[in-house]
Amino acid sequence: MRHGDKINNLGRTASHRRALLANLTISLIEHKRITTTLAKAKALRRYAEPLITKSKDNSTHSRRVVFSYLQNKEALTELFGPIAAKISERPGGYLRVIKLGFRRGDGAETAMIEFVDFNETYNPNAGKTKTAKKTRRGGKKAAVVAGTPETAAVVEEVDETPAVIEEVVTQVEEEVVAAPVAEETAPAVVAEETAAEVVAEVEAAAPVAEEVAPEVVAEATEEAPAADETPATEEEEKKD
């Protein structure tokens, strides 16, 4: 008896069951939809979905793990290519099982298993771009929906916000661009200021120098005769 046994062995040995599920997975990846018995379809879904999840991480390790189960390069390329791109935003539940009734030969219950994202009939949003999910926590946007008297003011503030942000960004960019120029011109400005200060000091000292100059000349002329007389007195002393 198989009481409490959650794995359906499908009347096969372990190696036979693994080979069966691997071949069914390869066919499903190739054709995106296959028809089999209901028991095999349910077992295939539990076997294939973890491998499909691995395809979201397109790394060498993930490819080797999936290849160890399937042993098929074409199926590996298809799984990590178009299928991974289709199911990239789906957090699980990649396969769908649809019952088809009983088989006429042996009365076995049949089913169709397919990729959810590759069926445009049951998935009307297939091929459409997904938009961001809208929530009721809109802050100022909620006032617009409620239709309160402050609706117009809120709309204006929300509309003006991008413009204000752009103005601030442009101002910051202008300041950043002007900063190197200011650094280059700063030494020149300092040199001009110091030169102006020196010129002002020279101009302020010029009248004083003009007034002092005659006095210096007069003193020099007075000392000159005294210097001429000194050698004469020495000569006279020698003659005496």
C-alpha cells in the first residue's frame, strides 16, 4: 500500500520515472503544450516548475543543474532563452493543467499541460506591457480622487513639482560648472587687489617724499663746504 506516499511512481521504477519526466519536460519546452494522462501531467508539473524557476538565473551553475536533469542542449537553450524572457515576472505557477476527459482505448483520464504565458486565449494580457500597480495610498493624489475643494490646489502642486525639481537641478549644475572658473580667476582677482593697494600707498606717500626732498638737498649742500674746509686746515697744519 502507498498510504501517506506523496509521490506517484506511475507504475515505474525510479530510473524509468526520471527518464519519463525528463522526456515529457523536453517535449513541453519544445512545443509549449502537450497532451498526456492526468496523473503524468500532475507529476510533470511538480518536476518541471523548479527547473523553470532555475532558468530565471541565467548563470553557468543554473544551466549545469538543469542540464543534469534534462540532458538536452536544445531544450536548455529554449528554456533559458524565450521561455525565461516570458516568465521573468511570474513568481511561480508557470504551468496549467486542463482536463480533457477519458481516453477511449483504456478509459484513462487525459489532460493538457501548457505554459501559462504562451496561451493568449486564457491569458488576454499576453504581449501587453505591464503597468505599475495602483494603490489607495496615494497621498496628495487621493485628494484628487475624493473630489475635495482642495483638488485644484493639489493638482497644481503635483504638476509644478517636476518643474521645481528641474530648476533646482539646473541651478546646481550651473554652480558646479562655475566653480572651476571661479577657482581659476581667484588668484588673478587677489593679485589685482594687492596691486591696487600698493599703488594707493605709493600715491599717499608721494607728497610726503616731495616735501622731504628739498630739506634733504639743503642739508647736503650745507655739509658740503664743511667737508671742503677740513682738508685745507690739515694742509696748513702740516706746513706749520
